[in-house]
Amino acid sequence: MVVTGSVGRIDGMAGGTAGRVPGRAGAEIIGTGFQGGWHWTEWACEFVGTALLLLGGLSAICLDFAPGSPVTSVVGDHSARLLITGLLFAGTGSLVAVSPLGRRSGAHLNPSVTLAFWRRGHMHPHDLAGYVVAQVAGALVGAALVRWWWGAKARAVDLGVTQPRPGLALGNAVGIEALMTMLLVGGILLMVSSARTARWTPMLVWLLVAALVWQGAPWTGTSLNPARSLAPALLAPNTAHLWVYLVGPLAGALLAVAVYGTVPGLETRTAKLFHDPRYPSTMATTLPVAPRP
């Protein structure tokens, strides 16, 4: 099994099998190629997982920055509250990744991550479309729940809409979002390049996203995720500069794949942020997976 080409396709994996090893309790566990079809279970997991990400993450913004919130009186330093928000927002995603939802779908929760794994040759176009639609729909549901639950506090923080810092050129905002997303996606690809490090991917994502929110939010709001920015913008509504958060993260994901592909010998072993061999996969992997039911 080799990774070849500028995009990093996985030769011999499309729709095929990459070997068989004994599973737990005598079950057969296999490595597999990507598969087409209607993968409703995986798409439903992405839908629910992304809804939870937005519910937890936008709630953290309301908790840490809405007027009258207890956190604003206890933690007066704006930078410290950004760090807390980043830890809570990213922590929600990492918890989804290690949950049964994430172990089944891979917990991309982000079109930028899905695009990167597709470009690496791990996903059929059916899953590329299914995951992105599920992520956007889940983000809309999560943002709607936050608007309903937090009420005036959600309105006070504009439902967490991401906006460039006043005076920051929009081109620079796109570049910052692209750079931060490149770091995130590049980190994920590096972690899943080895069976030894793949299981620690959610931990890296938690710490890396928290740091990017802490340092990047004063400039762009730190989106990294088109679905995360699209849903609040549509529901607030406030779509000014929304294109920045669609173009920047997606461009950053593609840049990460391009840079990753120039490093000899690197192979993405799985397209899941937390790979559990007891779960099946519709995406290409060279790690053990359970057979699909």
C-alpha cells in the first residue's frame, strides 16, 4: 500500500480491501478502501456531532462574553476568556471525536477537514457531499438551539458570528484564516500518519484549536470551519464578510494537503480523528476496521 501523486491518492484502495487481521472475540477486522453509496449512519453522526460542536462552542461564547454572564465578572481579562472559550469550543469537538458518534463517522465536523481527506484520496465523492451537507445542517441546528437557549445573551454576542477585526484588510483576514486552518489540518494529517499517534489526534486538536482561538480570535474570530461561520451568519443574521470564512479555511485545507504531499514517505493511515478498530469505515484506511454490517 502506497500513497502516490501530488494529491496523495491511495492506490489499490478504492472500493477494495487492504488486508485482513484477527479481530476481538474472533471477529474479522479489515483495512478497507473508500466506498460509495448512501451512508446514512455516518452522515447522521456528522449531523449530530456538528450540532453538538456548535451548541457547546457558541454557548461558550455566550458564557464568556455576554454582558451579565458570571464569567465576565470573575475573569476580567479578555485574553484569558478567549483561552477559556477556545478550550471549551475545541473540547466539545474532541469529546465528540472520542464518542461513539465520532468513532463511527470520524468526527470531521468541518468541511475543511472533509475536503482535506477527500483530496488525500480517502473519501468517495458521495461521502464528500454527504458529510458537508450533514455538517452544514448540523451547524444550523446547533446555532438555532443556542439562539433559543441563550436568548438575549446570544443576541448580545451576535450569536458568535465571526468578523474580521476593524481595519483589517479582508485579503489579510482570508490569509490568516487560511494559515490557521493549514496548521490545524496539517496537524491532523501528521497525527493520522502513524498508528501510534492517530489515537491522540483529538488531544492535539483540542490544544491546537484552543491556542488558535486564543491568539487568532482578536484578528478574525478564528473560524477554521466554514460550517461554524455559516450557521450563525445566516441565523443572526449577519452575512457581512461571510465569504472570508468560506474561502480562507477551504484554501488553508488545500494548502495543508499540498504541503503534506511534498514530504516523502508520509501516509494518511485513517480519515478518522479517533480510529477505533471496533467500528466500520466507509473511508479508506490502512488501519484495522470492523466489517460493515
